[in-house]
Amino acid sequence: MKRRNGKFAQILGVSLCAAMMLSACGSEEKRSERDDVNRPETESEAENGGTESGTSIADVAANIGSTETAGDSTESAEQAFSFTKFANDTDRMMEEAIEQYKDEDYTNLDEPVKYYVLWLGFTHVTYGDLDFQMTDFDKEYLQAVTLNYEKTLESITNHNLDVEVDLHFVDEETPLTQWYGADWLYLDQVTVQPLIDQYMAGQEVDTVLTTVQTAGEENCTRNEGKDGYGVNTVITGIELSDLSSYVGYSTLDLGEPEEGTYPLEDPEVPSLYATAVAVHEWMHQLEALRDILQIEYPDTHAYMGPDQFPGYQQYEAGANDYDFFEFYKLVLQGKLPFHADGTTWYVGMFPKMWPLVKRNVNHLGEFTIQAADGSGYLTGLEDDPKLTLSDEACVWNISYSGNGHFVLCPKEIPDQRIDLNNAWDVEDNTIGIYIYTGYFDAQTWYLKENSDGSYSIQTPYESGRLLTATEGAQATLCSDGADGVQDWIIEPVK
């Protein structure tokens, strides 16, 4: 395994997480015929997952932004890429993972999945007068945490996962955000998104972890007596974006190493508290597989036992392993026992699920969505829940959630997505942008491929109504053929 950030000193450790999960940018004559994304396929198409035999997810994804195809060098990028074909290929891979889960088959992958982590250590964060900074020792400790995280994940996944961490320290002063009216503070993804984009440019990244330091004698001395010190505290760890987002995002507080955990004796042994926090929050990102694969998949807090999570036994922190790593190992190895209806079976991550956590499997890329009649671009704006038409193009990150469902998030507001108001499948209900709610069908959409190359954005609810927009008004859910724009040109951003 090659490390991206060069030399790492052997170093330290710390203790675990009261983690939390939050798991979201005119009329036209209508055609009489449309090609539905869920239309029945021919027998030969069905046998090959709707695509030419031998086509892989990577092959399909590589067509995004391509200017030519083997058949026609003049074919445009939007013609070369098909959301329908991508869905069919991905669904086939998901079916293989489900089969392995059902069979409790632990056969290793032929090759490990390369998994890239962008890890940003923010050395100076503030909230009001509160001022928190990392020392040189903290930086060394964070290097040890990233090494421990990397080696630990590879070891306990039986090397089905090959983790590569790219660690950068950010020295510029960065503000923290207050947690929804509570006293907790955290590093908001929206705040640091420009830096994430900067470091992600030109390289593959599957998830982003950010770390701040609020512990230590120097931080205590610096903030003692200031308004909010000891009241406004940074959450130990929190996950804000999961597999349904264009890139996962978790943020955590570094804390201080416990005595005896430094230096690292064996990087493959989970020995640092901050490592446990990072793994915990990252595991929250994987929970989206529950909806994507429609299987029993454990909540990362299921170690709390049957009172809170029926079917799961309770685990004790540190009883048989460091923190709750006994539980984490069982989840990441697909060997966590689940009890229901007098039967016990094993749940968690099976080898063929690991390719599904790659960003390019779920995230298709950046797109603009323009009304086919030229009346405007579909646009979602920060601090405005409305979904409207605009003269200026909004960039959308489009992700795939399985069974034909797509998630559409404004690039500038990655924690929000196109959302059907109150999950009401009724005529003329409004459509806006909103944070993840857990109402799957209200926040995912079918992309119906029309015969002219345009798309319609369809609710997965029984009605099959379409996202409809009119200049100057909020988008609504309307029947096929209703007045307004229902056909869209979805183009990859060059």
C-alpha cells in the first residue's frame, strides 16, 4: 500500500464518540410517446443488465464527459452517457452483493477495492471569541491516527479494502458552526467545501474526514474565562454526508491520547480513541446500503443493544477490544449476529459490498439541468428552499441509490437535495431542496429517458408524476402532460 502524504512518524491515541448521524438548483408541446427508465427490456437486454455484454460500471462512468464513442466519433457526451444504462449496470452489481449477503458468503474479492480518503486537519478553528489551535504534538498525533485508521480498516476487512489517506493540514483560521440551536459545535461541510474542492481537484476521493483540536492545556489557557468556554463544545464526532451524497463527509475532534497508547506498537491494532471516532463516523456513511440494497444492515449505534435496536445484542466498550471495536469489526466483516423471528443470521459488510462504497459507483458526476424548451436551468439556492428556473446554470451532483432511484444535490449545498414537500404524492405539491430526511421516495427520482434524448424527472411514488417548472414559480409535482416544463436536458459539466 502506498501512502500519499509521505513520511509518518509512529505516534499516539485517544477515547470514543457520542456520534450522531445526519444523514441536500415555460411550457412545451408534449410528446405522445416516452421511453420510461423502468420500461420492460428485450430478452437479450435483460440477460446483459440492459447494456452490452462486458460493460462495467467504470466503463459506463468513464463515458461521462467523453466527446466520442467507438461507434461514432462525433457523438456528444450526453448521447454517449445514459442514466438508464448506468442504473442497469449498477443494479447488477448490487444484485451480486445481495446474493453474497443472503448466502453468508465471505469469498474475498479477486482484487482489493482501492479506497481514497482526503483527510484535512484544521489547525486553527474559532467560534466567537473561542480560539482552538493544534500544537506540533497534535499534528504528530493526527498523523498516527490516520496511519492507525488506514491499517486497521485494511486488516479487519481482510484486505478487501486498500485504504489510501491523503492528509493535509489547513492553517488558515476557520469558523465552527453551532449545531441547530444546541451548544455543540462542529466543522460544517459547507464552510470547508471550497478547500475540499481544491484538494479533490484532479484526484479520486471516496470520502472526506476533517479534524480539529479543542483539547489540551494550551487551548484551556487560551480560552479560560471566555464567553461560551466549557458550554459551547465541539461534538466528538459527526457524520454529515453518506453514500447518497456525491462524497462522504465526517468531522471529529482529535482529543488527547490516553496513557499507554503512544507510540503505536502495531498500526493494524485499533489502539487510538480518535481512530475509533473516525471509524465510527465513517461507518455511518455505509448505513445507506440498508436502503440501497434493501437488506438488514446495522445502525452504527446498534452496540447499544435490543432496547434501542431490536435484534442486536449489547456490546460493552473496551470489554473485549478497544472501545466498541469488537462491534465495529463484526459489522465490517459481515459477521454481526442479528436475531429475528427465532432465527439468527449475520449482517454487515460482505466482500462484494465494498465496490459499492466507491464514490464513482454512486456518484455520477456534475451536471446542469436545463429546460428542453430553453426557458431556464433548474436551480436550488442556499437559504432558499424553493426549486426554480433560473437564467444561470446551477451545477448538480447526481448520485445513484439503486432500483432506478437518483439523488440530485446542488453542488454548492451538498447536504441538501431535491425534495418533495412533506412526502405528499399529490397533484401540484411543491418541490424544493432540503436536508436528508430519511423519506427515501420523497428525495429520490427516476430519470426517464425520452426518445429525443431529453429526460423527465419522475417521482418513484405510485402516481409517477413529474417534476414540473414554470418561470417565476416554485417547481411542483404534476401529471404527465400538465402545463409547464417537464422535459430536461441533463448535461455533464465539462
